[in-house]
Amino acid sequence: MKAKKVLALLLSLVMVLTLAACGGTAQETAAPAADAGTTADAPEAKELSGEITFWHCFTQGARMEAIEAAAASFMEANPGVTINIETMSWGDFNTKWNAGLTTGDLPDISVAQNTGEVAEMINTGVLADISGVIDSIGRDRFSENALGDMTTDGVTYGIPYYSHAQVMWYREDLLEEAGLEVPTTWDEFYDAAVALTKDGVYGAGFSCSPNDLLCTRYLNYYVRSAGGSLLNDDLTANLTSDIALEGIEFWVNVYKNCSPAETINYTVNDHATLYYQGTTAFDFNSGFMISGVASNREDLLEYISCAPLPLYKEGDSYYSAEATHIPLVMWENSEHKDVCEAFIEYLYQDDNYLYFLSAVPVGMLPSITGISDQEAYLSNETVQQFSEEAAVIEKAVAEGRAIGFEHGPSVQAGLLTSQGVVEEMFQDILINGTDIPTAAQAAEDQLNEIFETMVG
């Protein structure tokens, strides 16, 4: 067990905001001054003018403030520019941009939830080539896999803003009290989760809201650990393979024997809060767990740690089932692409980028090289305190892909995670008692119908 108590107490002095599953915390890195854009770091290539709209989903205070500070300093350095910022939840964002395909209410710049959503956007033809910004920042500073996931026919449409990956989080104190080792296989994980389900603590939550992707995520872990995929090589859905059916049964048993009953309707935020508040002993998430626990149960901060995702069986090779790069995209409808490109590039300037990343250290890992070795980054308390955990996540980022992207970028992979079909399948099994093969076949057929309709 690591001695984290002293650092946890110090960290409490700077934790001022409650985080959700993708939340952030105020940290010691200072915000750029309001007039930072007037320094030598500000864009000086030419006089810019125009009004643009930026949609983002960084609803928590520190991240939102970092975006607003960068926009304010950019506008001060470029008086002819106006940046209108609209902040919304990830769910609202997906709904709004899809509605905008009909109404025309679309931004100039936005985030995307993941590379799968970028693939969906590319399929609709609404994104502009962002290669110029990437080349200006330095193409070799980005992960080749990350850029590849957002590239079609040699054109790149998304630029990763930050990165993270899914790993297994656990409570060191609970394992120690029970005389258990950190699980390395799914069988060991299940046995430990069942053993720790007592005294008001649950081994692990399993959440099934169709408004989120948790069931798809968890099933993908299991299937990928055995070398399988939720998509076939022809990009049709694959929920009825032997390993997929085995994985469905595995997570059904986790829900029945280790999880709070109310998680049947939980979203990502609800689910993560169980671990933040000490209700669950295990969870699967990124480095956002650190800031979430710090804001909800600071007394538990010294006891949390992470490990790679469990193996299918002992002796299997390491794998990473899900790495995520949160992208920025530029929309084709923009009348001021020069302003968009300049502002996006400005967000990656060292001061602005370090300030943004400091909102959720270890949770938001830099997507470009030349940042994580800077003193301003390394001196952060959380980065120092959780350096071992960061290393686990960084390896998963380096070796992982988005869900379904083991076959390359595809719209089908994005639809697999965004339509709630796998989540509805689990609800059908757990609430209605539908047998697993029947429910899996129905969900597979439904996904293939969606793929055919949306992709052709």
C-alpha cells in the first residue's frame, strides 16, 4: 500500500470542484493571464477577423475555465475575432449536431466524444480537413494511431486534444483486509468482486443505461481479452460468437452477484460516482478516477490504484481494449476557417495546453509530445503521487484503439457505441428474463439494420 496520506491532505487544498466521470479539478498550475494573447506566443501570421462558434462538453469548472481563458486571450490578441462558446453535455452534443444536419445549426469548431464519433461525422460529410493545423503543430508530435483513426482517403478530420485509456481500478485497503491479491484474470476479478460484496460495499457496478455505452465497453473488454471483436471483418455486428455469449453471461453474473440493483439504469457519471464515494471496490475507467475520488472521498485517495485490464486466462499476452483520444474538429460550413485553424493551434501552445491538462492531471494525458517532460507538468502533485498509475494508463493508450477500431476506422464502430443497443440487450436479459442467445441475436440483428441504414 502506498503512503499517500500526506499528499492527499495537500491535494485537498486545491480540490474545489466536484467532478463527474469526465470531470476536472482546480490545480496549482496558474491560468494564463487575460492578456496572455499579447505575448510572443500569440498568433501573429496575419490579422484575423470573423465570428466563430465553439461547441464543447467540458462542463466542469476547471476545464471550462481553461477553454474560456484561452478564448479570451486569443480574442484580446485578435480584436477582429469573436468566439462564441456553447457548453453542453456529451449526450446533448450528439443530439444537437445530428439535428443540425437538418436545421443547419452547426458550429465552426467542436469537440467529438471519441474517434468513433469523428467517423460518424466524416460519413455525413460535415467536417473540414484539419491537416494544416496538425502539420503546423508538428505531425510527428501526435500518435500515428490516433491520427490514423481520424483519417480517410489520406485526409485527417480530427486532432486529438487529450488522451486516456480504460484500466482496472481497485481499492488496496479492501483487498488487503480480505487477504486478496490484485486480480490478473477475469475469473480472479469475479471471485474477488463477489468476496468484497459485503458491509455496504459492492464488488463492482455493472450499469446498463441505453443513454450511455458502459455495457458495450465492458463486453468489449471481455471479448478483446480473448482475441475476439464485437465486429466481424466485414464490419457486421458480432454479438453471437461463443466468446461474446460467454462475455454476456459473465457480466450478467457480475450484475446479479456484485452490483447494486439500481445500476440497471445508471449512466457513466452515476456509475463512476459509486467508486468515487467508496461504494464499489473495483471499477474500469481512466485516470479521471483520481480527481473523482479526491472530490468525493478524499480519505480514500491513498487507497486507490489501477492495473491493466484482466486477462482472459493466466499466461495470456497483454492487451489494451480501449484507448480514447478526445478530438477537436473543424466543420465544413465555417466561413472563417482561418480563424478556426489559428484558435485550435493556439489551444496547443504550451501555456494554454498545460493549463487545460492541469484541470484533470493523469485523467487527461497529453496527446502531443514535448509536454509530459516539462517541469510545469511533472511538478503537479497528482502527477507525482500517481506516477505508477499514469504509467499503466500510458501503456494502455499507446497500445489501444477505440472500440471496434481493430478493423480500422469505421462508422459501424461509432454506431456500435452510440446507439444503446447492447445496453438494451442487457436490460432485456436482466429485467425481462430473455435468454442470452435470443437477446444477443436480436441485438445483433438490430445493429446490422442500423449499419445498413446509416452506412449502406
